[in-house]
Amino acid sequence: MLFMRIIFDNNAFAYLAQRREWVDTLIKLKHLSKESQIQVIGTCTLLRELSGLALSDVEMYLTTLSQYQELVSGKILMPALDALVKEGQELRPLSFEGSLLDEEKVENFLYNLRDPSLAHELFGETGSLKAEYHSSMERAVQKMFALPEFHAANAFEIGMGYKEWFQRFPSSLQDWFVHLF
């Protein structure tokens, strides 16, 4: 009897699959998945992000992909844009089952991803998206430093301000949460 579905983001799955201290947890998840107590749902987004690893560390890429493939058992959500188009065509929300890629597409997709050079070609735009994200973050930092409150501050003072903010973060977060209600 299935009681939980899990979707991993790239960072969470990378910690789970690539760090020795999480091996036992990964084994437990595989066991629970095989017993149908949990269902791990794959995403094209995670696979797209993982494809970047194919350029720098092929062995880790293939190991991580293999772990992911074993856990998702052929269940991968279709890309969000495709789901949106499908909902628009059908004029109703997709059911969970309707939001999954069909088995043949999943098998073909995962087979092609096992070739690291092909994985990069399938998701080649990932690098350009990351470069654009980096550029937009740089522009945001420049805009922030252009604010009047930063004109008289030096880099050390700004750094100390952020250090203090991060040290207060847990209590500030709790206060923020409490004030919501």
C-alpha cells in the first residue's frame, strides 16, 4: 500500500546519492520503494541539472543517474510547459497519472542520458541558463551596492553586516513565521 510520493530537487538527490554518509538512507529508500511503501517521482528538471555533471565528472554522473533511475522506476513527470499545454488542450487539470511521461518515452529518455555527451546535447541550454542567472545575480549585486545606504560603507562593514544577519537568521526566521499568524 503506497502512502507517500517523493520528488527530489537536484541538491537533495545529489547529497543522497553522492555522499557516503547518506548511503544507508538511499538503501532504505530503495527498499521502501520496492515494497511500494513510497514512490519516488522523477523530474525532467532534475535530469536537466544532473546533465551538467556529465561534462565534469562522468563517473559520478553515471552513478547518480543509475541511482535515480532505480528509485523512480520509470515514473517521470512531464516538463511543466508540456503539462500546461496539455491542460490547455484538454481544458481541465491533469490527473497525476496524466502528468507522467509514458513508459516508452521514459525508457528512451533514460537510455539516451546514459551517454554523457548525448546528455549534454539533450540539455545543452542548461549552461546558458546558468550563465544568464550568474549575470542577473551580478547585476542585482551592483544595484544593491548603488543604494545610498551602501555609499559610505566599505567591503568589511558590509561583510560584517551580512555575518550578523546570518547569525540572527534562525531567530529572525522564527519571528517572521510567528508574525504571519
